[in-house]
Amino acid sequence: MSPGEVVAVGGHESDGGRALRGLLGPRVSCVSGGRELFRRVSALRARGEPVCVVPMTLGRDPELVADAARTLLALSAEDRAGTVLAEPFGTADHLVGWLRAAASRVAADKALLVTAQSGDPFVDADLFRIARLVRQYGRHRTVEVALIGGDPDPAEGVRRCRALGERRVVLLPAAWVTPRVPDPEHCEPGGPLLAAPAVAGVLDARVREAWERHDRLGDDGLSRGLRAAHDHGHAHTHGPGDHAHGPGAHTHGPGDHAHGPPHTDESHGSHGPHGPHTHVHGTHHDPRTHPHGPDGAAASHRGHRAPDGPPPPHHRADAVAHRGADPHLLPSHRSPR
């Protein structure tokens, strides 16, 4: 781990950070967003410690990243000078890779039920797309989705798998929270998505990269953090003629811009071999600079395999300038949903 203090900030995927505490080392503080994050960073900076804040999203909570950036902008200039915001712990592409790795450890004659806390309609819809990719490039006949606190819930998800003729169902968490087993006779837990050593490896990589960018480029990560939620949900519409909501938003017209499956890398959650493309949406004016948030939903039930194609290019989100923040107007604590 790089010198200085590490603060992991959790959102609804981790029950406000509570589900993370058994996975993080003793040198990592775990807080929820808003005032709790502000107070923790301020206390560490008062002791003269450099601080790296890591948004602990697995790719389904871009607003957590933007909230963290807004909170850090409310610090004093002196405190902000020794604080960096890391890239989020994971992206939706990483999540697919981690789920595929977890699925590979489950016997092929069992159904998979991908579970996560319910979020907003866009992140919930994206979970169906993620589950579809897990099935497309896996060996399990049935991969369904269940939303903790949403519809369908895990009990209904198990019933659906049973109705499809499956005898055993494994609950595969796509979040930090491990769901309760609703029907022990027919289903079993799939364990945490990532073990503590894997979490430590990814966290160390995010912190190291954040300080390297800061030392080399003077980049504290706040501009990119503020941009995180702009390409998600209402700000990223997918139909021709749709209206974009919010600054910097854009729409997709007709055309074919395909997204290939993410790669798997057990140590850092990065990418491995490409497979066939699965999700198609509109073209952009310049594909090299188009930042991608979560894509639209795709059904998790059985379907046809998409045609093969070349792997997509990697995209880079352009930075935006800092905007001042009133230190008395902090993002409120985002309670788990």
C-alpha cells in the first residue's frame, strides 16, 4: 500500500460500507459518504497525513464517485492539497469479469442467481445486462437476477429458477452484501464476490495509480470524479430523438457501436480475452473520446449468441474543470436502498 492513509467510501452496494469491514485491512478506514467522509478526511489531514479516497463501487453506483468528489471539493485548500480521489474500485466491466470468475467455480448443473441491492432503475436494468453477459460467456444454462429490496427479490428469483426446471440455485452476489439464503432446501450461497486478498490487491492498485497520477501530472482525481455520474442514467439516453438530461449529456442515433465482453483478471479485476460482442447502440461523433457509463439493460433469459466482431477500443473520459463548492453544502448521507 502506498504511504499515507486510505479511506474507503461505501454506498448502497456495501450497505453504507458496513459489508466491507471484514474485507479491508487495518490501515483502511471505511466510511459512508457525505459528512462522515468529510469528517474522516479532515481529521486525517489535521494530523498531516496524505489521504487517498477510494469509492468502493463495483460499477453499479457512479453517483457514489461523484458524491465523493463533491465532498472533497468542500475541504479547505490546504486539506485538499494532500488528498486524492482514486478511480472507483470497480466498473461494470470489472464486475462482469469477477462474476464470470465466480461462476466458473460453480458446477454447470446448477442455476446462477445474480443478486445485488436494488438501486435506481438504470443500475437495476444494467444488472440484467451484466447477468446476460455472465451467461453468454459461461457454461450455465440458467442465469437469473434478483434485487435485494426490489423486484424480483431473491425468494422470487429462486422460484423462477425452479420453474425453469433447475434443482439447485447458487446465489452469486454482484455486490459487497451477501444475501440471505431464502430457500435452503433448493439454494445455497455463492460466497463473497471477492476474497479479502483479492480486495486488498485491487485496492492497492487503485491507491498506487492515484498517487502516481498526482505526482506525475498534479491530478487529484476530482475532475474525473465529478464527471462519473454524467454518463449514467438520464444523462445517457439510448434512443434516437430522446432528450438528454443534464450538462454534457448526449443521445445515440441509429448505428452499430458494439461492446464486447470484459476480460477477467483475478488479481486486479482487469481484462482478459475478448469474446463476441453483445450490446449495440448508437454511433458517436468521435468514438475515441466518448466516455461510457453503464449500458442499457438486456434480458437475462436464454437467447441467441451475438455475431463475432473485433474488440472495441478503450475509451477515455475527458476531464472537466473544478468548480468551487460551498463547504457548508455537503452531499447528504446516502442511505442504503
